[in-house]
Amino acid sequence: MSAKQLSVFIENRQGRLGEVLNVLKNNDVNILSLSLADTTEYGLLRLIVNKPEIGKEKLAEQGFSTMLTAVLVIEIQHEAGSLQTLLEILSKRDINIEYMYGLSTNANRAFVVLKTSDLNKASDVLAEYGIKCLTSEDVCAL
Amino acid sequence: MIWSKEETLSRAEIEEIQLSRLKETVNRVYKLVPAYREKMDKAGVKPEDIVTLKDLAKLPFVTKQDMRDNYPFGLFAVSKDKLLRIHASSGTTGKPTVVGYTQADMDTWTECVSRIACMGGATEKDVAQICFGYGMFTGALGLHYGLERVGAAIIPSSTGNSEKQIMYMQDFGTTLLVATPSYALRLAEVAKEMGIDPARDLKIKIGLVGSELLTDAMRAEMHKVWGDDMLVTSNYGMSELMGPGVSGECEYLCGMHINEDFFIPEIIDPVTGEVLPEGEEGELVITCIKKEALPLIRYRTKDITKLTYEKCKCGRTFCRMANLTGRSDDMLKIRGVNVFPSQIEEVILSFNELGPHYEIIVEREGYSDKLTVRVELAHVTDSFRELEDISRKVRNKLRIILGLDAKVLLESPNTLQRFEGKAKRIKDLRSK
């Protein structure tokens, strides 16, 4: 089970990130979590939003390169060591992590967004351990 | 099909025509154009010194600067009342260069373009859409008259309003497209945005492209979007010489046949001015031998190419010039290395991950030149590794081809400027 991440390619030019956020704001797309990875020339903005399809459509209309990527959103214990335990499970089964970032809704709950080599396998492995991955609907309901 | 029997004359017959027309032209300009007389006197050469075709090399060159110095009509060999048409080039620096045509010149022009259109596969059955800018630029009207003579139905749609261009193609059943290679690619892009597949949904099977150089990679790109069965030929000309119609490719795509009964080509070393032997690459110099209004002699085109006199499989005997590798004034000297923009284009077009549009920026950083190439991603990706991979591969290939390190900037699809006429893809910021 996976959730949809909104990915946006942005050139490293002044104001470019602001333009993306402006499009999202004007269409009432709320950001639950984000990660920005960049080089000196360009960046990839990865977003977990409440309305990924609308976000993609509106950004594309404004000329942005954008796509929806399947990612795993997993709830973990909000305490030291819980992330390490999760990664160990995946590592033992030869699943590589391409990138990862956190998602936190309030002081008591913590989530991690994961992109792995084989998403289905990762999701199955986690299920074996009783760890559930959230869908986009689940994420919106948080 | 071959349009005129002149195109298949023997070498001896061609040379006989050339020599008699050359003598006549040199006599005329010496008598009628003071600027020529002055130039020839200064070089110590008289019309009677032209005895064989080899004597052409004795004559002084004419450059764009000569045309500017004699603006507007100083190099004309007829009075204004004999003129039927005046065109001018887009003078990006200073005054434009002005050219004129008499009735005979218009006929010559039409004849030359008809031959080229015919070489490119045009027949009276074609519906030809001319997407060159109509106006002072010679490209559109030159092709217009030539294709009309061939008997094609002309759609003079000019440039711009690309959606409407696609609509005409669809509704009028256009079979032949006249455009610059970059505008042809742009039109395909627009068609796709409108949900139309140019290769499948349109009837265009012939592309006559010109006014910009067509590299092999660009031709491959044209086939990719317009279909493998499209015959894409490039043709060559410039307003100073006449407009389009100086030379064009036949279906064998092995160089552009020069209309040698109207133009004598030479290849020179652009630095020393020395005439180079057949097959060597250098600057193309053209002498117009059958023009009344503006018979330029040994005009330096600044275009880099080479010639071959081998007979072509199509049966034409006229010599062929290779597709241009660049312009001697487009050549960039970056950190002491000669770079032609076409080399960079070739690298970019070899990557499926990139679109065909690009921009070259040369800057000065301290005492060193810095080359930056902006390219467009063909597809969206979410993977950093993929992006870094593309960037590194392009950079490596540029280093191998150019012998220079370049910075590669990846951009979103559709962010770089599109051009309807000649593409301006080079920004040399070093002099500023």
C-alpha cells in the first residue's frame, strides 16, 4: 500500500520555489510534509499534500515539470530508536532506500516517508512485521 | 524528376557556360559599378585578364561590409527603374543589406527554386505550406514563386500562430512543409500539445528546410516527430546572392547541388583567402554569373562547407556542397579552442533524455572563458540519480567532442525560448 507524493523539478532560479508554493496556495492544496533536495543548478521538491492530483494538474498548467510518485508513509513510535528498527527490517531484506523524510502531525504521532527500490516488496516486508503503510486517503485524514 | 536539362550537362558544357557568363558579368560590373572598378583597379586586375575559370581567383572578394559601405544601391549594376523587387536582410548590426531584382533576375530566381523544390520531391500535386516569415526576408517569397512554378498549391501561412498553422495542415491537407528546422520541430511540439500526432494525423511527407543549418542529428529529430517516411531536404541560399535557390539536396541526401550555371562556388581558407582544392573544408565563396541587378563577385558567405564534383546517383552533374558545419563568424573561440555550435547541437540531440532545444552561453570569469549549455529534459523524473546521470553523460560527451569542459544546466521541458525564424541559440557575453 502506498501514498502519492507530488514531485516537482525546479531550476535553481530566484523565486522559483515561491512560484510553486503560490500555485498550491491558489488551489487550496495543503502541504503536510516536504523535502527539497538540490544541487547548485536544480532541485527536486517532494511534497505530501492533501490533494496530489489537483496539485499536479495545476502545476503542469503553469509549465512546471511535475509527476506523482508512489512512496510509503509509515507511522512509527515517536521515540528514540524506532526509525533505526524500521530501517533494519528493510536492510535485512536487501531493500535500498532512495530517499526519506519525516512527517509529523502533532507531538504524539510521527511518520516517515520512504522511497525504496522495490516499493511493493518493502510494503509486504513491513506487513509481515505488522507495520502498516498509509494510503493517500489515510494521509489526508491525519 | 529533374526540372531542367542544364542540371545534367557535362563538366565541359557547364564550364563553357560559366566562363562566358563570368566574362560578361565582370565586364558589366567594371563598366557600370564604380565600387567594383575601384576594387579591381586597386587589385591590379582588368576584365580582359579573365581568360579561364582559374582567373576568377585574381578578382577581389566582396564582403557584407562592402554592401554596408555602399548602402543602399551602390553595388547595383542597373538603374532603379529596371528593378521589380527590393529585399533586405535583417540588419542586426547597423544598416541592413539591400538586394534588388530585375524581371530577368526574378525569372532566374524562380527557375533556381523550382529546381530545388523538384529535387526535394515537390510536384504539382503538393499542397505546400510556407512557414517562413513573409516580408523583407527572401526565404518565403523565393520558395513561394518556385513552388508555384512547379504547380503546387501554396498556403502562404508565414510564421507565428502555430495552432492555426496546425489547423491549416489538418484541414487543407498540407503535404509539403517549408520552415526552418527549429520551427518545424516547434510545430510538431504544438501539434502534440493539441493531441495531434504529426506523423500519423497529418499528411506532410516533404520537408524543405533552410535558412538554418540542418545537422544529421536534427534531421533524425525531424523524422522522429514527422515520421520516417518524410523526405527532409535542406536547401541553401542567402539574400545577397539571390535568396533560396543557390543549392539544394536531392533524394539521395549527399550534399546540396549548386545551380552552377548561375553561381560559381569556391572554397577558401577563411584566414589567408587562398583557394582550397576539391574536398577540403573552408569558407564558401560564390560568384553570381547571371544576375542583372546585383551581380556579386566572389562574395564571402562566411559559411563553412566543402565541395565535391563527383556525379550524383540522381543524374545531376552540378557540384555538391556538404551540409554546412557552421559559419566562420559563428565559430566560438573558447579558451583557445574552436567550437562550432553545430557540434554542441549534435551532442545534445544524441540524448533521448533531452529535447532538441538548447542555449549556449559563453561568459568570462576572471581571465578564463566559461561555457554553459542549457538543455531541456524530455521527460519528468523524480530521481536525482537519473538527473545527475544525464548531466554527467552530456558533460562527458561535450568534453570528448569539443575538448572543453562545459557546465550543463538541466531545465524543465518547454522553458527555453522557441524560434519561428532563424534560431538564436548563442549568447556570447564576453565582449560586454
